[in-house]
Amino acid sequence: MSKPVISIEKLGKLYKVGGKPFWALRDITLDVKRGEVLGIVGRNGAGKTTLLRILSRITDPTHGKAVIRGRVSTLLETGTGFHPDLSGRENIYLNGAILGMRPAEIKRRMEEIVEFSGVGKFIDAALKSYSSGMRSRLTFAVAAHLETEVLMIDEVLAVGDIAFQEKCLAKINDLTREDHRTVLFVSHSMGAIQSLCTSAILIEDGTILAKGATEDVVARYNSLLLGPKGSTEMTNTAGRLGSGTVRLTGMQLEDLDGKPINSVPAGAGARLVFDYVSELKQDTHDVIVTVVVVGSKGFRLFGMPSDIIRSKLTLGSKSGQFVCTLPRLPLLPGHYDIVASVLVNRELADKIQNMCHLPVSHSDYFGTGRLQQGALGDGLIDFSWDVREGPEQGSSSVVSRESAV
């Protein structure tokens, strides 16, 4: 039996935070096989990025060891390993040289990298003149195209525009299917994790809480987030934006009767109940709450801004709940992400990317025991099919009808 490409044994990382010890990772033991696409999930601050930084040799572990058999290409932070004063082309050669590639090998890949990144006419300009989107595209293109055995990616769905994100996901699929590249993939998009990864681990408080089949690990993660009553707290969410005059502190799922649920049956109705706290000194009559549902590949499916159906929401207390009612959730079974924001007097008070997950479970929505495949899209809509006789039959009447409502 061949050795694992990555072998991790009792890996730990200790930091001093405020003079007190803090274990970012503790006793991580894991083997990753050649060609495996390992999804790494967990809450913000769980230790996911720390693990990749240690495996990428950016950070040293406090104890334990990790052995990687092969060259490693990483995409952790935009521009990591790139020099702003060098041109795009020079940075490609620099990264290849760091990996131990010969100039001829890098040159052979150059055209593919430039074409994939879409920065062709700027490839000889200094990197510091690039926009953030251009740097993101070049960073991913270099990481994905250089000849390595292992690719480590932290939140690839955060780079570039939607079209480029699709290219990134397709490229990862190609690397694993054709080149048998081993990939470690960190993402808050459970849809992307499920569509790309052959296995997964869940990290919580610096330790591996679950590992195994992707679907099982994602289900455990959603259970961890939503808790036994279908609720999740958001008081310490990192990366949130806004003034903080109003803060979203949690979300619960309810059915249309107000009963807490852990998931929404496909096509059923539900309520998304968002807890909030307010620091406003007086009643406020100009409040807009927007919820966006993000799909299986990290793309926005639809949004629900409160000002579309009501001109105003009024806040008169220091805490309460915003309630968004969906008479029918038009989504196939899967795990979706929620982005939520609050505007007060047209200014951003709070915004949380990937605030929580929205699990949708299987149902017999059409009464046939079947639902369409996810490859056709995430939406679940009412539709019907008719058959009409052609002109040669002498009739244009409807002769049969099958409905899906």
C-alpha cells in the first residue's frame, strides 16, 4: 500500500493571547491519500487556516509533525508569496523557483497561467499596479497550474467575480480527475464542499470533531451550528461589517406554525427568525433587513430585502426579532448559506457573510417520490408538461397532461 501524501501526527499550535495560552490546534492526527479532495469545515477561529499555514510551512507547529510527500502549492491569502515590485511574469517564475521547478518547466506553463488569469496585457506590469481582482486571479492561476502534487486552498470562492469563481471550481475538478492532485479545501460554502470533496473533516476549538464522508461531516457541522432547536448564535462572528448600532445575534428556523426545526423540507414553507440587539437611542422608522441565499457553488440564488414589500420596519426596543416568512422555499435538498444585513437610516449597521447555513431536506414535493437532480440547478419550481398533436394529425388539442405542482 502506498504511503499517504500527507501524514499528520499529534499536531498542535500554541499562541499567547493576552498573556494566556491559547491552543489554536491540539492533537491533530490525519492521513490524506493521493488524489483525495479533503474538505475542511468549521466555524471562524476553529483552526482551519492555522492548519493550512502549518502544512504550507508558513507557521511552525508547537508540537507534533506533518510529512508531505511532494511539492505544495498554496492559495491562502491573496498575494501570499508574491512581490509587489515584480511583474506578474516575474512573480510566476519566482513562485515556480520556490517550488523547485526549472525555468523550462515554468515557461511551458506560462501561457496557460496567463490565459487562465485573464491578465494578459498586464503580465509584464508591476504587481502593485494590479487591481485586487487581477491579483486574485493571478494568484489562483499560479497555484493551480504549477506542477505540484498538493494544492491547498483557503476560501477560493472569495477570489474574483462569479465567472472566475466558476473557472476556479472547474479547474479544481480537472486537477483531481485528470492529474490526481491532492487538494485540501477550506470553505464556508457547504455546497462547494459537497460538490468538490471526496471526504471532509470538521474542526472545532482546534481539534478534529468529525471526519469521514463529506455528507456526514457537513450534516454534523450544520447540527453544530443550528443546535438541537434549529438555532445558532452569532455574537462573535468575525469579519462582520457595519456601525454596530443594530447587531444580528442569532438565527432560528421555524415552520409556518412557529415550531423550531433543524431543516426545511424541499418546497415547504418556513420562517427565518433573526435575533437582534439595538443601541439606538430612540424609535427608528427606517430599517431595512436583507437576507440573501447562496447556492451550492457559492453564487447568490435570490435575496429578500424588506423594503421591497414594506416601505419601513420600525425598531422601538433594545432587542427583538426580525422574522422573514417564506410561504414556499423553492430549493432542492442541500446545504445553503445565508448572508444577512441591516440598514438603519440607509447606513449599514450590520452585515454578516456566511452568517449561518440553511439545510433543506428531502421531501415528496411532486407526489412522485422523485426530485430533479442537483446538476440541473438548485431551484425547485412548479411546472407542467403538455403533449399536442402535430398538424399532420389534424388537431392541435391537448391530448395528455402531466403536472408537477
